[in-house]
Amino acid sequence: MTATEEAAGPGVTGATRALAALRGSRLTLAGVGLLGVVLLGASIAVAVTIGPADIGVGEVFRSLSSHLGIGSTPLSALRDGIVWELRLPRLLTAAAVGAGLALSGAVMQAITRNALADPYLLGLSSGASLGAVAVLLLGVGLLLPVAAFLGAMLALLATLALARSAGAITPARTVLAGVAVSSLAAAITSLVIFWTATGDSYREILGWLLGSLAGARWPAVAIAVVALAVVGVPLLAGARVLDAFAFGDTSAAALGVNVPGVRWTLLGGTALLTGAMVSVSGSIGFVGLVLPHAVRLLTGPGHRALLPLSALAGAIFLVWADTAARSLFDPRELPVGVVTAILGAPVFALLLARRTRT
Amino acid sequence: MHLRLAFPLLPLTAVAVLAGCASPGAGAAPTPPATTAAAAVAVDNCGTPVTFPAAPSRVLTIKSTSTEMLLALGLGDRIVGTAFQDGPLPENLAADGASLVSVADQVPTEEAVLGLEPDLVYAGWESNFSADGAGERDELQSLGIATYVSPAACKEPEYKPKKLTWDSIFGEIREVGDIFRVPEQAEKVVAAQQAELATVAPDAEGRTALWWSSGDDTPYVGAGTGAPQLILDTLGLTNIAGDVQDTWTPLGWESIVAADPDVIVLVDASWNTADSKIATLQTDPATKNLSAVKNSRYLLVPFPASEAGVRSADATVDLAAQLADLS
């Protein structure tokens, strides 16, 4: 996959340089953000030409332009389908999910003041997995994304109820409640898999548990993009409040922040966003955990830069991770969660090592 | 915090254990049994030496392939229990197998196995023998229970064949015939299958095919070395995933659409029916224009017949008839 490497190379180093410049010469956030958007657009434009099917760059753009109504002759129905029904919706879903997860992760790390927090902290992925297992193995008559979303929301409610049962919601209590709910949901998921999986039916659920964008079509794009626009964008406005949170609940209250109210709102928003993303992609790991840390290393802890840039970095990262997942072992496919974990785990390990040393 | 990360992995662990039973049946040509005098039959089964001083009389079969093998050899009365069956028995064996008792829907635990007091556990997959499955082979054998795995499903590199052949399957039939001291019956079954297969004429048009076993987002399909490849070869169809050196493989939709197979073989399993596969193919905007979909060129095979075994020949003949009806 030299095409992938060549395309990823300049993008990644370009972003690094630009972000370093942000710290050094105080280049405006808007400038870097714009650069990120351009990089994301370029990534999608390049990645849409990559795949196991032998379709030339010219053909790809003929397909795109005919759908965008800029004329030109369309391809044969099948070749057009590869570009317009498979590659493009998958790339757009990857971008939206990557952005949503990285953003959720950054917010979650701030409200819990926990460097190891990720979007799934409140039991969301375990709850969503349980919903997915119910459909895939128990034959519950719901659409998979609907069941996964409901599962995630049930887990969230259980976690918050548990965290609140002992009084005000504190970060530590929230994390512990998440542990309890996650482990219960995960255990039930395991039980269902052991109990019911026959023949090779476990394969579908395996792909789902690891996170996969292979099933992403236009409806998935709609869910992910709408969730990002409706829930994700307003979360960006919480940046200033999150900066106040960094100094602890008491200091935040002294700065005039309504601590419990804001925490509820942000937790709810993050959970809603994550639930929507998980419902279309399964639980893709590490994007929400590692990318905010990577961006923070470059931008510093201020959330006004951290939140939007994490979202952009997450989008670009997942676009390329999924492109690798579908084309690296052509014609085989990997669940994208395997790719993100292979890239994310070493970074995560490094962060852990740094934490224990300091 | 570390704990929290451990828990979400639980379902994956569960899947990983099941995934150990993945890739059903690659076929190794079974090593011919070294019959010592008239007494013991000794075989090297997937690297485990097994000795049969006498024909087994109390057999537990795990997975459909092993049950069907014994029924085909007229040994149904030796079966004390079946477990983890993949689907109903084929018509020609249904009457003989009507009285069989299923002891577990999944792989039985070792204690359940011991409770049956079998003298042989005959499994379709190597992974059925594990500490959290029917028990490790060594341990069962030390308790006087012989173990046998369909040689087509051996996983060790020296025992897993480069490519499954009819001779691998006939080899298993003969080996099981020797173990049960019914070699004539085994020869009869082999001869019948050879005659049956001789009637299959390769597809005149040399069409291409996809063997879709399961999975919707990323189809899990028959690849280049297992029973699907053997059957497709016999039918004169070119497997679009035939270049992948494995028994089964995940194959992305993009590769499938790009190859545009002429014919699609749909595995009909209770957990992923042929009907649900057809519905997916017809509604997904990326696949509804495939020529096999537009012309409804589907061939159906029940899941238990899609794994290498005594049923493979019948499945091939059945698919050949369906193929002939298409054109």
C-alpha cells in the first residue's frame, strides 16, 4: 500500500509542523483549523481512489462528478456503486465517527479529570455491544444501530443513576459506576455469545465488538454526520468551562461555573454523541483515548484549541485507519478497530509509562 | 482504572475462544492407519497418536460432520450422544439418525463427556477438544477415552493440507472404517461417492462464483484451500476468492462487486439464512446490480454440508443440479 503511505506521509508531517507552529509563533487557531479541514478533505479525496477494486482516479472522479450533478458520463452501475455506495459513504462515516469519538474523549477526559478516560467510560460500548448481540444472536427484531444506541443509552442511565445514588456526581464515583455497569453488560454479552453462537455466527459479532465500518452506507453517514452537527458542534462551546474544570470542582465553582449542571449537560451530550457513533461503527477503540492526548501534546491543555483539533485529527486518523483496514490485505478485510488498536496501543502504553514515571 | 479496561475485553475473549473453532475443515490427507495384526488400529490424528484396541462401541459425536460420517457407515448404533450439531441431518440419513440423543447444543463440558462414559469422542473441529470444551485430548485419552478429529480440520501445519482433495475426504471415510472394523462398508461408501461425482459435468460456460458463508458487513467466504474450493472446482466454477490461501476468509464487498461473480453460492444456516442473504444482496445499493443478483443466479447449500465430510459429495451433486437448472 505505497499509495496509502505516500498520501498519509505529507499530511501527517504537515499537521505536525502546523501544530508546532501554533505553539511557537501563535498562529491563529482558525488558521490551523482551516488547514485541518483542507487536510481532511484531501485525505478523503485521495482515500476514495484507493481500494481492492482496480478503478482509476479518472473513473472515481467521473463517478463523483456525475452524482454531484456536474455532468460527465457515469460509470457502469457496478463500478459506480463501488465508488458511490461503498467507498464514499464509508469514508464520510469514518471521518464523522473519528471526529465524534476524539471529541467525546477530550471532553470526557476533562470532566472526569482522568487522563485514561475515553468515550466509552460510562459503559456505553458495553451497553451498545449488548444491544448488538441481542440483534445478531438473539434475533431481537430491531435494526442493529437502533438496538446498539438503545443499549448504550440504557448503560448510560444505569451508570448515572448509580453514580448519583450516593449523592452528587463526582468524577471518581462516575468512573466507578461505569466500571460496574460495563462489567455487568460485558459479562451478559459474553454469556449470550457462549450460549447462542453456533457455526460461524460469532464472526459477525466479532467484527462488531472490534469496531468495523464495512457496513457503512449512506444511512450511516446521515446518522454520524447529523449527530456530529447537532451534538458535537455545541460541545465545542463548552471549551471555556472545561478549562475551568481543570482546576477542580471548587475552583470551577469559584469561577462562576454551575458545576453539577455543566457536568450533567456535558456528560449527557458526550454520551449521546458516542452512542450515535457506536451505533454505526461498533466500538472502535483508542481513537477517543489516544488522539486527544496526542493533540494535547502539540497544543497544550487549552480546550479552545484541543476540542476542534482533536475532532479534526480523529477524523483524519480514522479515514486512513479504515483505508488501511480495507485495502492493506486486499482482498481480505480487517475490522478497523484492529488497526486503530495496533496503532493506538503502543501510544497508550507510552502515555501509561510517562504517567507512572512522573 | 486498569480494571475498567479489562472488563470490556470480556466479550472479545468469549469470541476469541469461539474463533478458535474458526475455519471449519481444511483437509489433510489422513495418514493411513497402521493396522497391527488383527488387533489394534493405531492412527496419527492431527499429530495425536490414538490406538484403538477394539472397535469403539460408545461414541460421542461433536458437530454434524462426525455424526453424519458414522451414520453413513451404518454405525448409528454406536453413538451414545451427539453435541453441537450444525443443522438437521440430510434426508438419506434422517431415518437412521432419528433416535440419536443430543446431549448439548454447544460443545459439552468435560464432565458431561465423562458422564456419558464414551470410549471415543469424535469431533468435527480440533478446537472442540480444550479445557473449557470437551476436555484436552491427552487428558481424555489418559482416562481411557479415545479422541478423533476429522482430519480435514487438522490445524497443525504438517497435518493441515495445502489443498483439500476428494482423496482427503475418502481417506477419512476409510480411516474411520478401519477404526470401526468396517472397511468394506467404507469402500462401499467411497465407491458410491466416486460414481456420484463422476456424473458431475464441469460448468460448460466456466463461470465464476462466490461462496458466501456468513457475515453481512464483511462477508465470510469460501477461499482457496477448503471444502468450498474443492466443490467449486468439481463444479467447474472459478472461485473469486480462490487466490486466498486459506479455507475460509473475510472478503470485502468492494472485492466482490469488482469481481461481479456469475453465480453466488449461499450457505443456508439457521443464524444467517439464504433468504436473509438474498434480501441483503437485493437491497444493498452496492450489490443489487451484480449480475448474479439481477438474474437470481443463486445456489443453496445447507451449512452442515459446507464443511468437509461424508456429505460433501452429495452437496456437490446437489449444487450441480441447481447449476444446471440456472441456465
